[in-house]
Amino acid sequence: MPEIDKSGASHIFRGEARLHALDFWIRYPDYLAEELLDLYERNHDPELIHKVRSILADEEPDLRRLPMLRYRFGAYDPVDTAISFLSSRKLIKPRKWQSGARVKEYDFLLFPDAMTFPDSITKDFPVLSWYEQRTRLVVWLADSRGGNALKQQQHKRVEYHATPMGQTIPSIKDKVRARVHELMEVAA
């Protein structure tokens, strides 16, 4: 694994698979809500149900969903296009390297201004604070799991896993709504 170069990077984000998995939960609020419901059933934290109900009440599965295609290993969208804005402002630099005979790895060098950029952008455009809040929730949910573990978790969703390659991954909002309703009846 290469070391952080001396070009001024202050942090490194390792793993394109992890990035894709996190991106999926941001772009598909209904799948995120389903994961939160799974966690709720394990620990019964009422805050989790509150978050899920908020996602549904705010119609996020309809208004915030940015569809992704099912590719070889799951949800996929080219990273280069998505981070070009950040790269052009010298906030992030993608880096590809060879870890084995045929395995190409990706990581992302983060520069000091990348740490303050979210605060400055949400100060100027408060409506964008949703992305910062959602990213924090997704990173919290992912915990320290790597990209492969997160992808495996996402593949447990039948709708995700059964989507044919090259097709758009469908919404599961109706399933999530029914599950919340069922959980609320049990809790009453």
C-alpha cells in the first residue's frame, strides 16, 4: 500500500468499494431507512425509528433518490465525474495503484481545505446541509466496515441483488413504509 505522498495531503480515504457503498445509501434513502430499521430491531433505539419516519415523511425516497445502475459487484457510478468538482478545487486527488498482479486499488488523498469546505458551503447554501447530515448518518451506520462488508450487506436486499446488470436499482420505499407501520403496531 503506498504511503501518502508529500504533496500536502492531510488525510486519506481508502477504498473505492467503500465509497460506492456509502454513496449508495446517500443516493437511496429507502435502502438507508431499511438498514436503520434492521438496527432498530437489534437495539430498539427509538431515535432510529424517528430517523426512518423522517426520511419517509420528507418523501426522500422520491425527492432525493439519485438512481444507480447495478454493475458487476453492485451499485455503481463512475467516481471521476462525481469528484471532478472537488478535484478541480484541489480538495481531493484520486489515486490508483497496483496491489497485486491484477488488482487495481483506489484511494483518495484529501487536502486541508477539504476539511473546512463542507462548513463553508453549507454556510453559503444552507439547503445543502442535508448532504452533510446524511453523510454523517451514513458514515455512522457503516461504522468501521470496509467496502466488501458494506457491499455484502447491501446484497442481502433482494431488490438490490436481483437487479439485472445494467439496470437501475429499484426503490423499496413501499416495503419500508409497510415495515415501519408493522413495527409501530407491534410497539403500540
